Amino acid sequence: MTHLDRALNELRPPCARRFARDERGTALLEAALTVPLVLLISIGIFEFGRAYQTWQVLTNAAREGARVSVLPNPASGAVEARVRAYLQSGQLPGYSSATVTVDRSATLQVGGATVTASQVTVDYPFTFIALLPVARLVDENATAGGAITIRASAVMRNEVQ
């Protein structure tokens, strides 16, 4: 504190001096309360962004699998291979742990008529990196292995020869 600051402080009334002295820790206290909240919100944005991106990749993979499945005579395992190739190109970690279900006998309403369709469903175990405790509040199954299952599905009309 300089001589000028000390002189100005002496000119203040005693209650103003006490208030100025008490205000020193206020900024530290405010920072201590707001920084964790801002960090939690930032991490939440990143984590849910990752989850949304994963869901988008799964949806596109299911759609790609359905495109192969609707062909008149798809090769055995071609649908699953296409889905897994898309998951790999989408750079999902542990894409091999995804479950692919193909139902070529699903039905679909088109113009009032019922037609056969193919439904491809992809289940993927997604793990939050930093928000696992929050994920446990949303889904109690997240405690088992730390993963929640994200599901995406696509239905397309089967082609006829």
C-alpha cells in the first residue's frame, strides 16, 4: 500500500474502512463458488455433444445397414459388415462391442398397403468420461460397467425382384 492509499484510507469514516477491508476476500469467494459450476457446465456440453455425435453415427450406420438389407438377396453377414464398417469409419471406440439386429420380416404401411420391410437396430454401449456420476442419476444401469446403451434404428421397404 502506498503512502497516498494510506492517507486516503485515513480520511474515510471507520465503517467504510472496515467495509473495504472485508471486501478483500469477496472476489476469492465468488470465484471459488462459480468456477466449479462453469467447469461442470462446460464438461457437460462436451460430454452430451459426444453422446449426440455417437447417436448420429449409430443412426447413419443403421440406415446404411438397412440399405443393404432391402436388396433382394443380400449376402449372409453383409448387413452387419456394412454397419460395423460405418461404425469404424465414424471412429467410435469399441465399435466391435455394438450389437446389430436385422429383421427382414418387419412390416411398413405405404399408401394404405402393408409391405415387407427391413429393420436394422444398432445398440452401442456409451461411456461418459467425466460425467459418469451424473449419468448414474439419469440411468441406474450406468453403474454396471459405467456404460449406457444408445440405440438407433432404421426401417426401409424391401425391394422386390
